Amino acid sequence: RSLQRFTEELLMAWVSAAIRATGIGNVLAAGGVFMNIKANQRIAALSEVETFAAFPSCGDESLSIGAFYQASATKHGHVQVVPLTDCYLGDDITDQDASDALAGTGYAIERPTDIDAAVARLLADGKIVARCSGRMEFGARALGNRSILADPGNADLPRVLNRLVKRRDFWMPFAPAILASRHHDYLRNPKQLASPYMMMTFDTKPEAVRHMIAALHPADLTCRAQIVPDEQPGLARILIAYQKLTGHGAILNTSLNLHGQPIARSAADALAVFTNSSLQHIQ
């Protein structure tokens, strides 16, 4: 706790000094220390900080993106380099990938006409759903495409998830994915900060305790929120369908992996997690 407090206060003083020196209150942080989501929350709350964001998964793994940007900018000019619109940069999952992984397993397979609505219905019914769909997320956070999803209103859910698949330490909280149009119902976010990559924590409102207690830190009721743009495909469509069924705009989102193992990348990886856990539904 003392080391955490020291780190927070050192970073806050450093950022404040940088703003005084430059006159710039728009802060973009990079470097592994900014994976410290509690420190990021305190920096963002500084009165002199106008906006704050931390580069998604900002440890050494992001050096590859910087190197590619620099090479492209050197060759074509900075203005010609199109900014990244998201961090779903990994492998895609095709129907053939899924069919090959499922071949010979004997699992019951359904092909709903509206897969997002079908997943939302399972979540609304209290089921836990593994999701391996679309391009994999870059970096340390599962952002819906390689995730385990569940109804966060069930206070017993962390125990259930740990028994079924995660086996993580009791003090490690789970996190919510929240529809952007509903996030002010749940989060205290006076500076209107975006949080699409789960890079900071937020204080929460009473509505969050009622609707997503399983995705809050049990000690201080903060959460490491993924604020999902309503227009985003995939996860946002599930959230919208879930909201229509329940009236709630948040679901629990944790990474699709066994404790201590990498996040599932391929359809075969996802099926291995499914097979070696007690999960019952996978998209």
C-alpha cells in the first residue's frame, strides 16, 4: 500500500510539473507504469488535467506500434499516417476456424439468426458465456472479442467464475463493459473521459452497486470500466440487446483464459479453455 501511494503521488507531481512547464493540460500517458489504473484515476482527477488517456496496453509490447508509426511517417509523412481507430489488431476467427476446432468434439452447436441477441438472452437468464469472435484485442485487456461475459448483478458471480474457470485470488476484482450511452448512470466521470481500453478506474454511483456489484472492487466499489461506444459492432450489439431485455447497460467482462494462461487467440485456444473449465456456452 505504501509503494502504491508513493507511485501515485510521484506520478501526480510529475504530470503537474509537465503541465506547468508546457501549458498543455491534455495528457496522454505511455509506459508500463501507466498500467497502474488507480494511479491513472488520480492523475485524471487533477484540476489542471483537462483530458487524460493512457495508451492501450502501454508496456513494452506497444513499442512495435511506435516503430511501425515512425517508419510509416518517415516514408510517407506524418499527415499520411492514418490513426488507429481501435486495438482489435489480432487474428480473426472465421466460420471455418470454428468448424475445424469443433470437429469431432460432440458439442451441441446452434446457429442463431441473431447471435448477439442470443448471447444477450443467455446473459439475461443468468448464464455465463465465453466469447471468441472477430479480431483479437492487442495487449493485456480482453475487450469483448476474447472474453467471458456474465450478468454483473449477481453478487455471488466472482465465486462462481473462480470455481468454474478463473481460479484467481479472492482480492482480484472483475470489471464491467458499459454501454457509452449509459455510463453516466453508473460512473462518476465529470471530465467526460473516454475509457474504451480499461486503462483507469472510476468511482461509481449507487446504480452501479445495484446493477453490477460483481464487477466492482469489493473494498472501495470502484471499477476498471470499459466504456463501449454504442456504434461499435460485436460487444456493443450484445450490450444493446441485453439492455432491451433487462434495462441494464452493463455486463461483466473478463478475459477468456484459464488462470495463469495467455488469453485465447484462436478458435482452438478458446475451445481448450472451454473444455478445461466448467463453462457451458461459447460463441
